Amino acid sequence: MNRQTCFLQSFVVALSSVAVFVLSACFASQRTGNADNDAAMEGSDRGGTAQVGPVIETVLTGLDNPRGVVVLPDGSLMVAEAGTGNDAPQEWSGKLTHFQDTNRDGDFSDEGERVIWLDHLPTYNALQEYTSRRDEVGGPGDLLRHTDGHLYLSVDGGHERVGLYEISPYKHMGPSLSARGNMNGITFARDHSHIYLAESTANALSILSIEDGEHRQVTHFGALASGQQSVPAGVAVDPRNGDLLVALFSGMVWLEDGVIPFIPGDSVVVRVDPETGAIEDAVLGLTTAIDVAVDQDGNIYVVEMSSDHADPLDPAHDLFDPDQPPLHGGYLRFSGRVSRYAPDGGDQLVLADGLDMPTNITLAPDGSLYVSTGQGTPNRPIPGPDGPTRIVGEVIRIRLPGADSR
Ligand SMILES: [Ca+2]
Ligand SMILES: [Ca+2]
Ligand SMILES: [Ca+2]
């Protein structure tokens, strides 16, 4: 827990325009890593981080496909987990958990620090459900916290078990507000009266009224550069003007001699006018952009899940056999990253690289970023940067130099 981590993959060095940033960030991160972990956890070493790069810490590990993260006012975390992907109903393992460091020792592993709010929520793996040849787990997904204390959780449990649920501060899960299709990413309108939905199956962005459940499509996304479906995966509101930033993950490309799962560089983040639905490019040249966040100054944070495809799986592959050979399983593992772009989409700064299949990003009130990693069947053997390893769901925190800290 709390280990300071510097992610640097050698191929990044080839990207000369960003290499200097990454290298300086990593060396700075290592220096900061020598600081007292507890001080780093408490964010009390603010003066010492003035000139250094991002500090990356693992705050939660051993999870089953962590997805949406909410940071509560007291610094505790609510985390949605999509589960293991075992879709036998008696084995459903999707859940929502409250992680609170009650003894303030910098971890969430002490007695009573993990309180499960909801469990036994549906989970499935796309390998069997859609014979996708990829190890991809669905279940509880994105998570929001309303100013009135309610949580909103999107669930994609397979077999059309999709929904958007309101969860009371007393842990009661209400009926679904919408079940029209997959809602991979959700975000509040600035006044919290409505929720925007990134609908990957419909290739659309919609808006839902919390009061009466009225649903309206804001825009539909057309094909990307190679003719593939856009597959909106993440959505965020620009706090300056209410624009929506939407991560278009990109779908499969059918060629005469076969299917390409995705084409590196074809994924984008677009900016959508919430009134007119007009779409303009925000960040181009991405690969599997899966989530996005925007800060008060309009800077755009983008999560790319993987840099390439690798080792597609046979649909009959036993994902739960711990003795299988280490295979990537559709996506090149440990090649995800988090970048920050200027409001106009320029000036890329890589904040974290070499991440294992990150899926979700949350910008906390103190300016730190929480990123969920380790998509796929928990414990499945995979190739790692230092040899064979296994899939582990984690939440990392990225603290930026100069950001507010509590
Ligand atoms: Ca603790
Ligand atoms: Ca402890
Ligand atoms: Ca999200």
C-alpha cells in the first residue's frame, strides 16, 4: 500500500515531445517517494512538492474490477467494483464499498475500514457474452455523488441487465432511472439537476432528468477515421461553460481479411455543446480513450486503457483457471496512461504511464486524481513488465504539483 510508483515504459522515450516531461516527472516522483508515506497520505507536505512532478500512490489493491470512485468530503472513498465476471447468479460479485481510514494510519485495511454497501450485483465477461475474444468484465460501472448525498451508479450486468440506480445515504438502492442501453460514463450537469449519459451501444450522448426521468438525446456520434463506431465511454462537464467532453473509445474495424479490434490513434475526445449537440474535436490521436475529466481551468485529463491489441482469446478460454499461460487477452497489458491536455487540446503532459488497463478517472475536490486499474478477470495470468504476473484491481492516486491538498 502507498508505494510510490514511477511508471516509465521505454517506448515513451521515443516520443521525444513528451519524453522530457515524463522523465522529469518520474525522477521528481521518486524523490518525493522518499518522503514519509504518512505525510504524503495526509497531503501535509505541501511545501516540499512545489517543484516536483506527479506523485503516484496505490491507495487500494486486491479489488475486483474497480470502476467509478467518489471521494467524500471527509476523504473516504466510495468505489464501485464490476466484479469477477463470473455470471452465475449465485456468484455475482459486483459491489459498492465505502473505504474509510478510520484509524488514520494511511491504509484502508484495518478492522471496519471496508464497509460493503451493496453486493451481489450482476457481473459478466464479454469474452463469453459477446465472444469478443477480449477479457472484459462488465457490472457496476460509473459512480456519482449528488450534493444532496445520494449516489448514482450505472450498471451493465450483461443479458440486458443495465440500469442507472439512485442509492440513498442509508444504502437503499432505488429502482432504475434508465435502462435504454449501456451507460459506460455518467456525469452531472453543473447544477446537479440532470445526468449526462455516455451510451456506448447507441453511440450517443443523452441527458436524463433526475426529477422525472425524462430522457433526451443530446447528440449522436458518427463513424471515426477508419469507419468504425465511435463507442462513447466517458463523459465530463467543463465547469467553465457546461460543455461536455466525451471520450470516444472506438469500435472494431471490419476488413476483407478479418477484424481489427481497434486502430491505435483513431480514438478521440470531442467537445459537445449541450444545447445544440454540435461536436468539435478536443483531443486527437488517442488510443482506447476510456474516460475523461476536466478541472476548473478547463484542463482535460484523459485515460487511455491500452496502446495496442494483443493475444486475442479463444471464446472457450478458461479465464478462471490459474494455471493458464500468461496472455494479454485482447489488449496489451501495462500500456495504459493518463495525460493532461491544455483546454484547447494541446500541450500533452503524461502524468502516469505503463498502467495496467485503467478504466475510470475521478478528479477529487483537492485536485488529486483517482484512477481505477486492472480491468479483466482478477488473478488471471498475464505478461507483466518484469515477467508473468496476475490481474489485480487497484485504485491509484495521482497528486499533481501545485494542486491543492488537504
Ligand atoms: Ca487504516
Ligand atoms: Ca493499517
Ligand atoms: Ca467516468
